[in-house]
Amino acid sequence: MVSLRMIHIQKKTDIQVREYLDYVDILYGKGLYIQSLKILDKAKALAEKSNNDLLSLAILETEKNIESRHITRSGTDMVPDLIEKSVAKIKTIEGVTKLSISVFFSIVITSKMATSKSGRTRCLYHRICLGT
């Protein structure tokens, strides 16, 4: 498993970001907060480069926890900024998820309407999506 992981770590950036998060957990457990924040900066850059919003959110949450609980390199302004970034990232993920679901639902409905001769699917669509 380790050798397979090492082969795919170059191809998949999410594996490397999760590995960074594991390192952060180890460093945080040992009380090395500044070092864990440095690793988080590397992980954040890699996650943003690969457009992985869920891992970026996990990194922001971890950074927010470290900054809020311990005396670190930043001042008191860092935690509210991290909270704002987390909320913005959640809204982005929520918007993309809603859009994906609505596109999928419209594809399913249009394909069922084309194959179904009864009006049952159309009624179901109006009841669910339009609330009528």
C-alpha cells in the first residue's frame, strides 16, 4: 500500500494534501503549532492550485482551530478572517452542489419525459421543483 501511495502521490494532489494534514495533526499533537501552520500553508497552496474546495475547507478549519486556541505568529485579526474565508468556501461548495443536483435532476426528468408517454413524470417534476 505504501508503494502504491508513493506512485500515485505525484499524480493526485489530494493524496499529498491529506498527507500534509496528517503531518499537521502529528505536529499539533506534539505542541509544534508554528510548524503545523507552515505545513498548512503548503497544503493550502496545493489545494487551491488543484481547485479542491473540500480540502481547502478542511485546511481552513484546521488553521482556524490552531489560531483560535494557541498563541501563534498572527494577531487577533486572523481568526475572523479565517471564519469569513470558511463561510465563503462553504457557500461556494453549496452553490456548486445545488447547481450539480439541479442539472442532474433536469437531465433525468427530460430523459424520462422523452421515454415516458404518461404525464406522471411531469406531475412529479412540478410537485417537487415548482411546489405545485
